[in-house]
Amino acid sequence: MKIAIIGAGVAGSIFAKGLANTPGIEVHCFERIAPGEHAESGTGLNIGPNAVQALQATDPELAQKITDVSFAWSGWRVSTMGGQELFNLKLKDIAPVEGWRLRWAELYRVLREAAGEAIRYNCTIDAITPKEDGTGRLDVAFTENGEAKTLADVDLLVAADGRFSQVRTQFRGPVNARQVGVGIFRLLVPNTSNGLIEDYEQWFNGPNRLLGYRVPDDSIYMSGTFPIPVGGDIPDEMKTREALRLAYTPTDGKLSAQGEWLVDLVTDENVDLHWARLQESPLCLREENVNILYLGDSSNGMVPTLGQGATQAVESTCAALDIVKKFAAVGQYDPALWLDTITKARQDRLRFVMDFSLEASDTLLAGSDPVSGTLKKTEAPFQAKLSQLYNDFAVPTGLLEEV
Ligand SMILES: Cc1cc2nc3c(=O)[nH]c(=O)nc-3n(C[C@H](O)[C@H](O)[C@H](O)COP(=O)(O)OP(=O)(O)OC[C@H]3O[C@@H](n4cnc5c(N)ncnc54)[C@H](O)[C@@H]3O)c2cc1C
């Protein structure tokens, strides 16, 4: 069984490592960047307890390696920029383990090192050609270190090539992302907060929100959002330091000590802000007549509100690994059956997580009242969904027992 994985990001690296020594499986993971090039992109990540639990169950050694380069994500506190606390959740009250907070580049480094030689770097994909024999297999033409090559007779192609997936674009056309009407910026800087910023927190001024936490090695990751016209670009005038100061300062001018430090940081001329917009792609797990599985953002680009992008990439990959390994253990190598089972295992779960992430974005939208909106999140219905989010990660019972 020959498996080609396109992309060695979160999903691709974990999948490549997990399959590397599985009997009967030959795995090739193609990554376009050079080895050791783990772009920072001004980013830290908080990864949810659901991914931690999933990886601990599927690959405990890899989970420990991530724990070693992370701080625990223990709590989630929300307050106003003036300092009024609205929400304060201890993750341990809702899930058996805490989450991770770490630098994006460190996560990639650990995952790629663990996958070792299963990853082929400096590879670009030139053509993916389904075979005409009705088997659903494919040929992959690629360029590796400048040399054109072909991997023929691929039984299963895993598109783990991220939100702007080349594979998905080839088979489905350009991804028609839904814009939510929120602009977002992010930054990663050395920690100069003197203990003001530690675990995951959010601060609101109207619907304008800052989010921040400390990551190893003593850096602060921060992001900020504010409403923009739905479907429109972020207005240039909103990107100025004056506009940002105005957006995050209450009308009475009173900022908490944290608030003051945060506003000074985002309006500091020497700090690089990376800009994007909140958007969601239509859910898509597989192709029908050709053996392609979409894994991670290529399948389910979602709004980042609950920190579930990488979290779901981990969760989906663990589920796919559990299923594939179970089939391989009983000598069942039919990719169509694998695709059916993985789709059944993940479809409803991913729909729930995407919808819940969108629902939780209500306080970021134009005209929203973050105080009442956040207080609502302390009530039973939201907390029950949060518990479902952080705990219902496993492949539904029955699906694996049928194998
Ligand atoms: C600013 C920001 C903050 C985020 N914060 C969080 C957070 O706090 N928590 C969270 O859970 N998620 C967060 N996310 C989302 C998270 O980063 C993604 O959901 C996650 O990386 C998806 O994993 P993936 O494996 O699907 O794709 P990626 O990690 O994007 O990996 C795709 C890989 O494919 C490679 N590739 C792409 N095209 C090709 C090609 N044609 N050929 C070869 N290789 C290719 C890329 O180089 C890359 O290595 C954040 C995202 C952003 C942008």
C-alpha cells in the first residue's frame, strides 16, 4: 500500500510518523520547504485538551515531546480592557488534562523531527493524475531539489497541505471561504510584561478584542481582532497605531495595568503585526472516485476563535491513524473502505467544532455586547458544548469494533 502525503505541517507530520513503521505501508510525505525552515510567522498556539488527549492515546511519546517544549494552557480568563473579569475557566474543571501553549515554529520542529526520513523536503507538486483503471489510484509528479520525479501507483493520497490546499483546488476549484467580518492581527515578542501576561486571556473593549499569553522561551504571543465589513478587506486606516489605540481604549480612558501594557505593545512602531481575516472553508473530507483524504486545514479551515485549527488537525490525524492501523493489523488494505470509515468518524465531529467555533465568535462581531455575550458563556449550555469540545475526541465506538 503506497501512501503519499502532501504537506508536512501539523497533520502531515503526525500522519507520516504514525505510518512510518506500519507493516504493509510505504509512506512518502512531500514538503515544499527546506529542512529546518520552520517559519515563525509571528505566531504562538494554544492547543486544546482534546488534541492532548487524542495524541496521548495514539502516540504518547510524541505527546510528551510537545509537552516538553510547551507551557500548560491551564485557564481561560476574559475581562474588559478596564479590568472587569467576565469569565474565568480552569480547563482541569472541564477536561482531565490541560492544553498546550507554545511557539508555532517549535511545534513544527518537534513534529517534523519525529517524522524523520518519512518527510521529503524541497518538494513541489507538479501534477496529480488519477489513473484511468477505475481503482482510484493516482500518479504524483513532483520536483525534488530541482529534479523532476514521479511517484506512480499511489493507493491513497493525503492532502495535508493546509488551508490553501493545492490538491483541493485541483479537484474542487478554489476554496470559497466564508468571511465572517472580523480583521485579525498577531505578533510574537520577547516578554517585557513583568508577570502581567502569563496564561491564556482575552480583553474586550466593545467588540474589539485582544488575546495574549506567554510561550516558551519567555515570549508573548498576542492577537487582536475588530469588526470589518463582511467580505471586505481590512481598511488601511484601521491598521494605524492611532486607530488601534482608539479601538482598545475604553471611552473613559481607564485601562487596567494589563490593558495599558497591551495597548502600548500593539501601538509600538517597532512591533511587526501580521494581518488576516477570520474565515471558514466548506467542510470536505475526501474525494469520491479517487482515493484522496483531506486532513487538517485542507478539510476544515475554521475560524480561530476556540483555538481549534491545529487542535483539530491533531485530533483528525490521530483518528485516521487509529483507523488505518486497525485495518492494516487485520490485513485490510482497501483505501475506499479506509476513506469511508475515516469520513464516518470525523464528519459530525468536525461539523460540530466548526459550528461551535463560529458561534463562539459572536462577541467579535459588529454591534455585539461582549459583556453579556461573555457572561452567557459561563452558563450551562455553552459549558456543556465546551465539555463536548474538549472531551469527545475519540473515534465513535462501534466504528473500530466493526473492523
Ligand atoms: C495566526 C494563526 C494563529 C493560529 N492559532 C491557533 C491556535 O492557537 N490553536 C490552534 O489549534 N490552531 C491555530 N491556528 C491554526 C493552525 O495553525 C492550523 O489549523 C494548522 O496549522 C493546520 O494544520 P495543517 O497540518 O492542516 O496545515 P499546516 O500546518 O498549515 O501545514 C501545511 C503544510 O503543507 C505544506 N504545503 C502546502 N502546500 C504544499 C504543496 N503544494 N506541496 C508541498 N507542501 C505543501 C506547507 O509548507 C505546510 O508545511 C492558527 C493559525 C494562524 C494562521
